[in-house]
Amino acid sequence: MKDIDKKTRDLVISFQKNEITEHIIYEKLSERTKDRKNSEVLKQISAEELDHYKFWRGFTNEDVKPNRVKIWFYLFVSRFLGLTFGIKLMEQGELGAEIAYGEISDKIPRALDIAKAEDEHERGLMAMIDEEHLRYIGSIVLGLSDALVELTGALSGFTLALRDTKLIAVVGLVTGISASLSMAASEYLATKSEEEEKHPVKAALYTGAAYVATVIVLILPFFIFSNPYICLAVTITNAIIVILIFTYYVSVAKDLPFKKRFLEMVAICLGVAGVSFIIGHIVRLIFKI
């Protein structure tokens, strides 16, 4: 191997650390994954990361310890938020490394080839990973988005029309549960008629569960606070937080744009809430509630 200067050596050591860290992450994920197909995919990625580590070691003749904090973090994320999300999130953190590969390509020409091969190989292998909940992400989005728009709008209308937090909470809960059953039934029939790979019952359960979970988050403030307007403000804040978290999750897991989807969903949610609030005021005036 040809000699390299200190700056390049430091970069190469950082590459080594990153490669050995990701080798261990993929290896441990492959051991934890019950699905045999996914496990084999992860083992292939792990082996490639180890090969790259050995390539960089050829320039430094030095072993490097992995980043234990990074290992713990991505194993934790993958366990609780899904394998695909954890790996995609880790890939996003590698953008800086790709830039660094370009910086040393004049001294180590093969650096760009390594970066390109790693990116293409990992993306190809990632496309092979199959997770059930990602197959049903459309059903989850359906339940969550409908609950956010419909219930936020309904609670806005109820707030001005009724002005009683407990009554609003009860009416909202009944409305939400009824709507969740309706949405689950609709998703069951739609999935069954489309003859997709998704199982109709599972699709219905994912839709219903997402709807009910959102209903609980949105209605909870009305059981806690006594001022209906404070409750509504907290509910709308909760809705925006739910949109933020879920939109980010989907954008990472499915490689979709985040900002546009997030702003669009917030605009729809707030727009419906505003219209419903006005309707509630009109109803209150007409019926003199």
C-alpha cells in the first residue's frame, strides 16, 4: 500500500470505525431477525461491511474499535421501530462519509468505487428485506390520516357547539370508535376486492388500530383539562406531533419526501378543523345551544 498523509490516514481510520460498527450492527440484526430471508440479506450486508473494513485497514495496518453507542442506538431503533426504518435511518447518516470518500479519491482512487459499490449493494439488498407492517403501511396511513382529519374537525365543531369537556370527550369517543369500525370494515372490503398480497383481515386490523390509537391521543386532553379551548389547542398540537412523527417514519422507511407530505397533511388537518369550528359556531347560533 502506498503511503498516505496524516489527514488522509485519519479519514481512513474513521471509515474503518464506521465499517466495523456497521458490520456488527448488521450481524446482530441478522441474529435477532426471525425471518430467514431477512436474516440472509443482513448477513450479506454484514460481510460486505467487513470486507470494506479490511480494505481500509490495508492503508493503516491498525485495528479500530467499533462505536458502541451507535451499535446500541441502531439496534434499539430497529427493535422498536422496525428493521427497515433502523437501516434506512443509518444509511441517511452515511451521507457525510460519501463526501469524505470524494475528498480522498485523488489519493485512493478506489475510494469512490467502494462508496458506489456499497451504496448500490446495500440498496439492492434493502429492497429484498420484507417486513409485514411495511406491507400494510397504506392501511395504517388510511386509519391514521382519516382519524386526524375527521376527529380533529369533529372535536373543533363539538368544542364550540357544546363547550363541555366531558360531554365533548364522550361524544368524540363514541364518534371515533364508530368511525374506526367503519374504516376497518371498508378497508377489509377494499383489500378483498383488489386481490392484493395483503390479507383483508390484517389490513382491517391495521387500519382500525391506527384509527383507535389516534382517537385516544386526540381525545385525551378533554379528559384532563376543564377549559374546552385549552383542550382543543392541546388536541391540535397532538395532531401535529402525530403527523410529524408518522410522516418522518414513513419518509425514512419508504424513501419519500418529508417536508411536502408533512405540510400538506398539517394544512388539511388545520383546514378541516377551522371549517368545523365555524360550523360549530353557526350550529350554536341557530339552535341557541
